[in-house]
Amino acid sequence: MPPAIETVDLVKEYGDLRALQELSLTVEKGEFFGLLGPNGAGKTTFINTLVGLVRKTGGEARVFGHDVEGDYQQARDAIGVAPQEFNVDRFFPIREVLEHKAGYHGIPADEAAERADEVLKRVGIYDKRNERFDWLSGGMKRRLLLARALVTDPDLLILDEPTAGVDVQLRHDLWELVTELNEEGTTILLTTHYIEEAERLCDRVAIMNEGRKVTVATPDELKTRGTDTISVQLESTPAVAPDLKAYAHETSVSGDHLEVRVDDGGSIAPRLLNDLEAMGYEITDLEISRTSLEEIFVDLTRSEDRTVTRSSATADDGESDHDLEREQEGVA
Amino acid sequence: MFSVGFRALFRRELLRFIRRPKNTFMPPAITNVLYFAVFGVILGGRIDEPVAGIGYILFLIPGLIVLGTISNAFENASFSIFHGRWNEYIHETLTSPLSYAEMVVAYVGASAVRGLIVGAIIAVIGRLFVPISIEHGLFLVATMVVIAALFAGLGIIGGLIARDFDDLTVMNQFILRPLVFFGAVFYSLTMLDPIWQYVSLLNPMVYMVDSVRYGLLGYSDLLEVAPAAYAELAPYASLGVLTALTGVVIALDVYLFKIGYGLTD
């Protein structure tokens, strides 16, 4: 069985700018996969390459074994995408928008109508079915994007920052729904800025930066890559930080606290206590704090080389409410 | 023959203009009532001598039908593509499993239908002013379908290359309309000096207007002014060339969709 997504050395260039740089990534069928990265990392460019809105410059990209350009019809038929942008047909009530989308995917009219009703109920906006997109609230618009992605019953559901700017209730509703879909067998590719979201939902995450894959791991594996901080309260404040270079990455004194950054706080702590006592310090309290996934993410994406300017194309990871600024022109 | 996906897109495109008659059918209807009233009745009534042996108001009808048909076919296709690009909802189509040829034929087909409906409306309005009898029905239908499809195909290109709504206006008002107005809509080529007759033959609209006039009234300027060797075949030669050109334009549309021109990054 081919993977849901497989890219090999995928490249996208905009002139001198490289939005995707030899990106090789595999998402297995049935997986809940997260794509993390700062704005301009290339996440949306990656997604748009899969669905045919961006033409790759080089490399290979396949969806369930179908080349996204050579076998584009089969590849696109397998994908449902809920983008960041509100790119919805404004001419028709939302129920008809969904019927049309289902129709484009070869679903006969009667069945398309049934599916449209079904997904509108599932995302909780069935009572708005006869409204046009522009009349929906921001949260309802997000729900509609999800409904549109689901109406074709895709094997691969791509969610590009689905919870950006939505309230807590809706965020939890969406989490519940996509978890349910994943349990039913749908492969899910999620891009998000919310680390908590990735940690809570994803089987694996890829961290991207400047069009490159930084790492791929489970959220738990990622967390083990971070350092811990052991904070020791001492009876008397040392004038200088003691020498603990044998196992400490960094040692600093803050008031009557000594802060020691180590790889594995739990196993290092007893040794640290012994060493400090041997040095004559009297210890009154000790606390170990683990590095959050968010801190690990920041560490991994903090590039030393900022010479690769973010392209305008990859800037599409940013806020994309520009369509709100666009005035509807008259009907020609 | 046509896939479910193609039919869904074609239907969507038809509904888009059918549900908005105030925006799509009323303007050409009103404009053409004015044309017939002012040029046909008020001014035409003062032209004592028939144009090419035909009453002036009757002579006008084929040209106005062509003008309305091609303008609307072009406008519909270019607007549909450009508005979809502008608001990005064309992504709904582009991310679907429709083939590029199906996408193009659906857009072109629906836009051609709008052009033909407008052409029919103009014919009906003309009939209110003067009796019409169709001389070569099959030829007329074939010509109308071909020119509607041709300009729908050109409208797709316009919609893909436009950068803003002003570009669409420029294409329609400053390119299409002048060509049609100098395409022997309001006058016969036989009324021109020989030099201007030959210059007019460089205008592709002349052949379209002439073919429709031949199909509707049985009269062709080209049979009068074209070189003798060509004259006998004139209306059919025009239809053949226009059909071939339509095929080329639609093939170009499909190619542009395939490479994602104006549609993808």
C-alpha cells in the first residue's frame, strides 16, 4: 500500500527564491500528521503542490502513489482540503456550493445533495444552508471550509491552520471532529501554529523552516530532545556559579537560586545534589522543569542563517484575510 | 459522454448567469431596443435607398446579433475566470479531479450558451421591428455556435491574463467593440471605396457578420466584393476558417490550464 503522501527532494522556486528545498517527507495511510513551522516555512506551498495550486520546480510528489502532476486527477480525487483562505464561491448558497464541489468529484446530483446536508449537520451549520458564504460569521466560515473538504469523502484530509483565529469552543469542536475522522481511517495532514494542537492530535509532526524539513518525530520524541532546568535553592548565595561542566550545559546564579541546564533532569539531580554538598553548599529546595514542546520548536526553527529571504509565495502562511479586503465586483 | 464532474461545472456556470437576468440579459435587451429604435427606425427611416437591396433595419439585425453574441460570450467567460481567480474560488474547480479539457469545455460551453441566448433575444427584438425569414437556417446555426464558442474561448484567455477588472473592460470596450463596429454591422462593404473594402477584409469580424447575414438574409457582402475565385465559396470558407480558429483557441485554453497560466503559482 503506497503512503498517503510521499515527496522526494521536492523543490519549488520563485526566481531566486526557494520556497521548498529538497523536501522529502512520507505520511503513512491513516496517520494524523502535523506540519509545524513559522510563517514562511513553506507549509502552504507544500500543501498547494499536492492539490495542484502550485507547480513544483523539481523532485517528486505522490498522493496514494499517484503523481500530483502526471496522475493529477486520481491524486486530487483523494484529497479534501480546508485552506486558510476563504476561497468559496460567493454566487451560491452554501448548500449548493457543497453540491457543486461534490459534483466536480463525480458524485451524482442526488447523492451530492444528501452529502451536502450530512456534512453541514456534521459541522453544525445546517440551519445556515441557504445563506451565502459572505453572510456567515468567521467561525461558521471555518466550519464551511471543513464541510467542503469533507463533502467528497476524501481519503486524505488536509487542514491548513483550521483553528487560526477561532474561539475555544470551535477549536475543541474541530479537534473532536478531526479525531473522529482519523479514527474512521482518514489520513490527516494538519498545519498549525498551535503547538498544543499538534501535541494533542498528531501521531507524528514534521518541523519545517525556510522550505526545509528540520525534523520528523512523535511529539513525545521531540520533547525528549529538549533540555531540563534544575533550579536549586541554597542557604547562602554563591558569588560565582560552581563548575558543573561535566554534565551541565549552562549554570547561572539568580538570587539565592542556582539554575543548571541539563539533558535529563531526573537522572542528573541526585548527582548534582551530591556535588553541591561536596562543595559545601547547603540545599534548601530543588525543582526540575522540563522544556516545553514550544521551546523545542523555537530552538529547532531558530535558524542561524537568515540569508534565505522568505519568498512572497511562502508568505502565504501568514494571515490571509485579504479576501475580506476585496470588494465584490458587479456581476458581468 | 460527459462526465458527472463536467456536467456539474457546466450547470454551475449556466446557473451563475441564468439566475441574474437583470445583470446578464436585461442590458443587451435594452441596448438593442435602443439600437433598433434609433438606428433602424429614426435614422434608417431617412435612408431612402435600401442598403445592398435590403431595408436598413433588416440589414442591421445580423450585425447586432453578432455584436451581442460575441460580447456576451467573451464577457461571461472572462468574468467567470477572472472573478474566480480574484476571489480564489476557482480553486474549487482546480483542486477537483476534472481534466483540464473538461474544465475548459464547461466554461466555454456555458459562455457560448449565454452568447447564443443573447443573440436569440436580439433576433426576437428585431422581429418586433421588422419581419424576418431565415434563408439558410443550418448555416446560420452553425455559424452562431462557432462564433459564440470562439469568443467564449477568447474570453477564457482574457480572464487568465487580466490583472484587474479594468483589464476586462479594456478588452471589451477598446478591442472587441471597435472591431465589430468596423465589421460592416451598420453599413455594407459595397458602400466603401475599393481600398477600404480590402482594408476591411483584414478585420475578422467582417467574416462573422457576413456569415450570419448570409445565413439569416441570404445576402453576403463578400460575394459582392471578394475576388472572384473566392467569391463562390465565401460564406462556407468563412465558416471553415472560423471553425478551425475556434479549435485552435480552445486547444490554447486547455494548454494554458495545463501549465496553470494565471491559475497556479
